[in-house]
Amino acid sequence: MLKAYGGAEAVRKIISVTAKGQITEFLNGKEGNYTRYFERSGKLRIEVMPEQGGEIRILNGNHGWHVGSEGLTPVSPLVLQSMIYQYSYLDLPMGLVDGSFKVKYGGKQRHNGRDTYLLLIELKNAPRLSLLIDMKTRLIVRVSANFAMGMMGAGELSTEYSDFHAIDGVLFPYRLINFAGDMKLSEIVLGEITINRKISSELFAPE
């Protein structure tokens, strides 16, 4: 699998990822800018359509904040879990190189007409992460986790990957589709990915 992404040594060198593109939200029909700042020290910042009064979410370790029309507020425990889950799947395949994740084999599955392997990763402070690996390409094509939602029971969040391109020898997905259960929430199409560019620490700290 690591060889398919560009090799363990190339993957190991990735410390930060900055990604920019466009997002379409299917529930409200909105389209706009999307920016993601990721740093392999437990830091993640997602900006969704800030030019349209959208939202910004910040994760720094086990703390999370939401920046919206009401300013900066701590996120709920459920949202914090989802942010840790999101950081964790964005830390792939890097987290497989340095042993950050303990992986279990979950068998074979058929997904969208392709044969896949299921890998399971236990996360701290977030539900178990499930990965589907395409048997032919050896690339991750889907990530998911089940979240407890109180009286509403449990619900699955998932993201499907496609349109892989190499950045400095390492493959990244440029198209991501997010789901809640079977409902399509949003589609992200990236136009620019930069690795190991220094990211200001201020982006990960509440103002």
C-alpha cells in the first residue's frame, strides 16, 4: 500500500499539507472556496466558504473550536470527535509509516463495483476508523466511522476518494465526497495541494 502512494520514505517526509479548492454543499446548494491546513502534530484547520459567511473549524490536539457568525466557540463533544476522526483519516498514509496507527485486517468487501480490503484503526477520543483499500491500485478509496448520536442512535460518516495525483512523488486524492449514511453531503474538488509549507501557528490557535 505504501509503495502505491509513492513509497515509505517519500510518505515519511510529509509534515504538513495545505489544500485549496472548491466545495459544493448539496443540502443547501451552495458552492464556494475550501481550504484545509493540516500539520502532523494534531493540528487541523478547515475553512468552508468563509467569503460567504461560512465556517472555520480548528483542531489543536484534543481541543476544537468553531469560528462562525457568533465568533469563536468551543465545539460540542460530538463535533470534537468528528474533527479528530477527520484529522486521523487525513493523516493517512503518513500515520502508517511511523506506527501512529495500529491496523487490523477486516476482510474483503465489494464497494462501487470494485474489490477492496477493509482495514480497521482504533482511534483515541474518536470512533474506530474503517478504510477500504482498492485491491488493484492499493489506494484508499473510502474512510468511515460510526458515531453515537444520543437518542438518535448511531450514524455513519464517510468520505470517498478519487482523482489521485502525485505531489512531490506522493499521491493525494483531489476529489472527496462526504456522506452521512447514504446521504451525500458535499463534494470537494481540490485545485492545489502543497506539502511541507510552513503553516503559521496562529491558524491553529483561537484568537
